[in-house]
Amino acid sequence: MRRQVGNHIMIISKADFGKYCVIKCRLDGDTFDKLSSLPGYKKWIGRDLLFDPTGANIDKLRKFFPDAEWDESALPMLDKYIENLKELERNLKAKDADLPANDDFDFKTKPFDHQRKAFYLSRDIKNFALLMEQGTGKTKVIIDNAAYLYGKDEITALVVIAPNGVHRNWVNKEIPQHLPEWCHYESAYYYSGMTKKDQDSFESVMGVKEKLRIFTFNVECFVSDKAVKMISKILLANHVMLVVDESSRIKRPSAKRTKAITKFGKHAKYKRILTGTPITKGPEDVYSQFKFLDPQILGYDSFYSFRARYCIMGGFENRQIVSYQNIDELTRNIEGHSFRVLKKDCLDLPPKIYQRYPVELTKRQRKLYEQMKKTFVGELGEIKITAPEAITRLLRLQQILCGWFPSDEEVTPIDDKNPRLEALLEILSDIDSKVIIWARFKADIRAIHRALGDLAVVYYGDVSNDARERAVYNFQNNPNTKYFIGQPQSGGIGLTLTAADYAIYYSNSFDLETRLQSEDRCHRIGTKNNVTYIDIEAPKTIDSKIIKALQKKKSLADIVTKDPISLFLTEEDEDGQ
């Protein structure tokens, strides 16, 4: 193997290096500085540099050393990078191109204009993100896309990874509703703790020939080796379009399921991510989602290299993201591999109306609340408390506001009467239409259900999947079912609850994405009337702080990380500091 002389660069890839490449050159100071600036993993071996050939590194090398010689062994990496650039340009131009005047695809259900655009823009692209706001019909786009690719003999199977319950909805509702009649298929969903009968049924679909095979998985099941083996078997035996529904569930790079799902993606022929909220915290949220699609899209195979490029660090021990940089570059890379649409831009939906309903605490509630708040504020001022610990303290205060003695175990009532429950019943007495009631705690859901009886259905963690489906069906179709009581953490994703004209937040989640998702269960395609959202609030408590933060599109976890004490103090407290 020859070595170039002078400042001439040779880039080499060999099996000996694993996934890395080697740069061979005769170093001078300028060359050394340029090579040392490459992001990600790198290691000097004598005068040669071992580096990770990510898109970002290849881009830098082409700019630094335009005359570099790429050995035959490294040319495939360079060719892939160049093809990705060309694809980026093609995709960006396609967004401005006119759609076909007449459809060349036989849709089963007529698409809205934005769905039609998303379909034609994405249908032939290997890796693509549908960043479509909740309620705009992204599921239909994927189903049409899968049928199109199956009709071209590009795929033999569709695999969808979705939140619990939503993965069943794909099989039981969405696919029968939207998949064209000519596309013959067999489908099955996987869930943790499957019965022997369901497992046999699932595996029987795997053996089907001459039909599109459709499998959906609950995203939470990938902590199980059994689920991992099952999806791996499907991926290895088929040409697969792999879809991650609500892909914000894989935004944490270190999470076990994120790593597992990203690994699956390497064996899929086509990949899609679906989410209406790709970013809830900051640009760092997109890293894992787009790495699943293709690391070359963002150009970084390391989260820390990605963060160094787009995030500015500061705070305690320089570990907190305090600002962002190079966002135009990041936006361009994402735009070339995604389609973004908001409801306000594509659907003639009635507006959202927000109201607050104040509720007074009992004397015992107020005393207990103030005592506990004082203790927590004192702790925060004296010792360093982590964000999860601060969130736990917020939960304790929230339990008191809902009328319960704070506890990790089964809670007990503070008083014989619960002013928050009484306030809810007062609100409902003035509403002559269907209502969604979102409550944080299981004890609240059970108490509300007892008060409303047969007029209500429930949807939360302790309810079986079959019972959940019946609850949704009855709420949507049975005129005698007036109330849907659910936890936003479990029922706020993937459901269609357009029968409701009102959504009442008995108690709020602290997470912005959960709030937005839950709001859009009743504000989506099919909504005909104005939707009113009512937050029950104990004024001058953390209720007010939580509602205010969510209205400003902030998650409580982010605020806790930066300034936990502020969440526990009312405006009066803050004035007295």
C-alpha cells in the first residue's frame, strides 16, 4: 500500500479497521490542525489517523483536502455520501414541484391535499420522516405508501412499532379502513405476555405467501429478548418497510429500546418515522430519530459529536445545553428527508378554546400543602436535588391538590368531600355533549368513575387492551356513553376521540408532548365543532405553575433542571424573596 508524499492525502478503508477509515499523509502543522478538528471518534496511530467516516467527516475532508485521493476501498463510502447529497437536493426540489394532475395510485380513501403531497413526495424514498401534527392523518399516508411499494415488488412486509394500544389500532382499524382492496394482506400484532394462541396466530402470518404481511409491535415490548428475536426473524426473512410511530419515543440515545430499534433499522429496506412533535425539548431530540433512518442524514454517528455541532453547553460543570448553533444547517438536512405539516395549515378545523376553572382547597388541604411546600423549598435551598427528585416532590404536592394524602402507595382521602371532584361535577352539569376527562392519578380516575357510573368509560394502565378498545368504540359510537376518563400518559396517544367537544384536565401531566398529544385526541380530522379545554386549577399553587408552563410550550422537567425552586413558589412567594 503506497503512501502519498508532501501534503497529499490518501483515505483508506480495510476490514482490519472495522467501520473506521485511515488517513495516510505526511503531516505538517496545518494538516494536523485540520485533521484534529474532525468530529467524533478518532485515534492517531503514529502519523496516520483512524477516524469514523460519517457524513460530517467526509464533508470536512472534501472541503479541507479537495485533492485527496480516495483508495478503492474507501470509494463506496464516498459514493454513498455523494448520493446522499444528490438525494437531499432532489428531495428539496421535489417539495416545490407540482403534483401529478391525475393520480397514478388507486387510493381506497380519498386523501386530503396535504396527505396526497406527503404520499407523492415520500413514496419512493428509502428513509423518510412524516412530521405531521397529530390529527392530520399520517397513518393513512404510510398505509398507502406500503401498498404502493408492495405493488412494485419493493417490499413483502410492513412492520410498525407503535405505543401500547396504538399498535392494535393499526391492525383493527387503520389498515382495514385505508389499505386498497387490491392489496391482499394478513396482519397480526405483538404484545408482551402473549397467549400461546395469539403467538401461534402471529407466527402463522409470518408464513403467509403472495400477500403483504403486516406486523405491529408495542414499543414497550423491546425490553424483552423474545420480542427482539421475533422482529429480527421478520426482518431477515422479508423485504421490510419499518415504521416507528410516535418516534419521539426513541429520542433518548442511551435508552435500551432506542438502541434496539436503531439496530433493527439496519435490516430494513425502507424506513419511516411518524411524529407530530419531533422536538419538545430542543434540537437534540431529533438525533436518535434521524439516526434510525440513516446516520448520514445528520452526518454524525455519535450523539456527542452531534451535540458539539448544534448545542452550546454551560451550567453546572458545563453539562447543560444553554443555547443552540448552526440550526439553519440542521434544518436543511432534516427538510430534505421529511415532510412537515401543521393542522392550521392544512385542515379547516374549528379553533381550540382554553378556560380555567378555579377550585378552593379545604383548610386541611391548604395546611398540608403549605407545610409540604415549605419543607421542599427548604430542601432545595440547602442541598443539591436532582430533576427526578424535584419532580417527585411536585407529584406529592399535586396529590394533595387532588385531595389525597401524598404517598407512593395507594392514597387515602384528606377530607370526606373533595372540592376538585365537586368542581368537575359542576362543570359537567353545564355541558350537554360528550367530554374527555384527563386525570394524572389512578385514584382520581376511579373516584371520577364511581361518581359518573355507567355514563363513563375508563382508559388507563390497569385496563386490559380489549377493554380499552371497547371504551374508545363506545365513546365514539354509543350515545349513552358521555364521558371518557383517561390518563394522558396512556390514552393521550394514537386515539381518535372526535365525539368530544370538551376536554377537562382534572390534573395535568408535567410533560409538554403528553399534553399536546392528549389535546389532539379530539382536535383532528373529523372534528366538526369548537373544542373547549378546561383546566381545573387551585389558584396560587403549583397548578398555576404547571398550566402556565404548558401554555408556554415548556415541559416541567426542563424548568426543574434549570430553576427548581421557581416551580414551588407562587408569585406572592417570589415577591417576598
